[in-house]
Amino acid sequence: MTVAIFLGALLGPMALGVPIAFALIVSGVALMMYLGMFDAQIVAQNVLNGADSFPLMAVPFFMLAGEVMNTGGLSRRIVALAMALVGHIRGGLGFVAIFAACVLSSLSGSAVADAAALGTLLLPMMLKSGHDPARAGGLLASASIIGPIIPPSIGFILYGVVGGVSITKLFLAGIFPGLLIATALCVTWLIVASKEQFSLPPRQSGAVRFKAFLDSIWALMLPLIIIVGLKFGVFTPTEAGVVAAVYSLFVAMVVYRELPPAQLFHVFVAAAKITAVVMFLVAAAAVSAWLITVADVPGDLAALIEPLMGNQTLLLLAIMVLVVLVGTAMDMTPTILIMTPVLMPIIKQAGIDPVYFGVLFIINNSIGLITPPVGTVLNVICGISKLSMEELMKGVMPFLIAELIVLLLLVLFPQLVMVPVSWLGH
């Protein structure tokens, strides 16, 4: 009954068009009233406490880094380097998109920021070369979701804060699975592109490639600085956000000189608006998270799936299917905030490593960004490409299947996550 009241109070307002943050507060209040313990002060206190977290300070800095990256020339130079290296081979523009997505993901940690950058820079080039618009848009959308997987990742920060899991370990654990997804996309694109007829850009000379590398080296240094700094304990994930923001501002304003001081205010405002949305969601989710614990919703859920508790693989498969279904109707941030406090006690009870589960959970939530009807990344690419959601979904489907296969492999073979992270953690 408790679970039914929580879901009804959450999904009902959402169906009426109430913003998710307010629906989260409503669901918390409904649970309080059901338990006979309603107190407005408790609601207000949990909202304040929800946003009062040192690790969450990384969110606005990574958001700012993403905005600076797109307006200050860092994204464009990464794409130009990829073009110089692999643009001439068959399907090269697709490989450029995947390579650029991997690098951009290590700059912003946001799939939406990466989708906006890749779509704006690469989609016109792919269409001009003769690629099918839906297929090209589908690849760009699918590559963009690598953003929340390869560190730094805003998704990992939220999961780590809500679940009480080491964000540094999560960052390091996301590197290899992110590269595995990129490899799967490359193989899928190779198969898809072999059926298309399109023109190829000319092969670039060694001098042009070297110049492109030199031009982008400042942008390429940022992911290296973050990963090395985290591995050797030079700074925490929160401090890494500050490093990313300050470094990207320095490069955009002093080195590349593409971000004039007059535009700086608009960049800060754009980053602040996105941050405000995320932080309000986090604060509102704290109310329902507290009530979920008080009402023992995880205990009720554990009782329902008790037959699977003895088999970690079956339990993970069931949870992954559930998260995929939720991801079709809910955006990534609220899904993390709502489901983490529910699932974490079950995961610990079943003896599953929270870091390993976190990687699977965030990958699954990232895939939700390209599943209709809510898929945020799909909507971004639809806006840029002027394609309908139905057309874009046809283009996304082969890549979506490839990413789901990678997720299945990670469930069946936990070593794919844990072995690389054990090496990186030393």
C-alpha cells in the first residue's frame, strides 16, 4: 500500500503536467499524511538539507565548463582534430562523432551539452556528405549519451551523493564501460554506413593533422588533468569541477580568445539556469527520499523480489529492465534521485558492489535519454535536425540495440567494470 501511495502521488501530478520537482514534494507529503506524521517544518528542513552537500558543488562548475566548452571553441577544435584524423575513411564522419563524443564527455559530463555541440557542428557536414538524416541524427544522439558515463559525470555525482558511494571510484569505474560503448557504436556504424552512398572528405596531410593536434592540445589536456588528478588524489571530484571550470575559462578567454568578456555574463547565466533546475530537483527529491526510508519502501520492494535475491545476475537483470522502462517516461536526474534510495538497500542486501551497480545504473539512465517519449537528447537532436521523433527513432534503433547489448554484457560479466577500476584505483 505504501508503494502504491508513493507512486500514485508521484505519477498523478506528473500526468497532469506538474513539474517533477513539485511532484516529488507532493509524493513526500502524501506519504507523511498516510503515516500520520505530516509536519511542514520537516518538509522544509529536508528540502534545505537536500541541497546542502559539498559534493554537489561540483554540479554548477561542470555545468559552467560545458557552457564554456561550447561557446569558447573547445568543442569545435576537438571535432576538427577528429576530422583530420579519421574524416577521410569510409563512414569517417560517424567515427569523428564517436571520437569527439568520448573527448567531449570528459570535458562536460552532460549528454545534453554534448548533443548540442555534436549536432550543431557535425550534423550539417554529415548531411552535406550524403548520409541519411535519420541515421546521422541517430548516431549523434547515441554517441552523446557517453557524456554521463566517462568522467566527469554529473550522473555519478548525484548517484554518489544520494547513495553514499565514493564519487572518485565511480568516475574511475566509468572509463572502460564508456569506451566499450564507443567501440560498440563504431562497429554498428561500420555496418550501417556500408549500406549508404556518400562522398568522403579528402585525406588530410600529416602537416594538417599535426596542426589540428596542436590547435586542440589545450582542450585535450583537460580530461588528462582530471583523470590523473583523481587517480593520484591531487583533488576531489568537487575540486575537479572547479579545475574544469577555471581551466576551460582560461583556455577559452586567454588561449583561444573566442569567449570575449562581454559574453561571459550570458555564459554564467546559462550555466546557472541549468544548475538551478538540477539543484531544485535534488532538494525536492530529499523529501521523498527521507519518507521512502521512514516508510521502509525498500523493504516492501525487497519482499516483492525476494525470489531473485539469491541470484545477483537475475536481480540485476530485473532491475535493469525496470530502469529501462522508467527511463522511457522520466528524465535521468529525477530517475537517479527517486530510485537510488529505493534500490541501494536492496543492492547492499544482495551483496552487489554499489560502485559496480552505479555504473550499470548510470549507463541505463543514459540510454533512457534516447528512448521516447521523454528522451531529452532525442529532443535536442530533433530540434537541430528538424526531424520528427518517429524518423529519428528509426535512425537511433541500431545504436540503441548495441548499447543495450553492452549493458547486458556488463551485467553478465562484472569483471568488465571491476577489473579496470581496480587497476585505476591503485
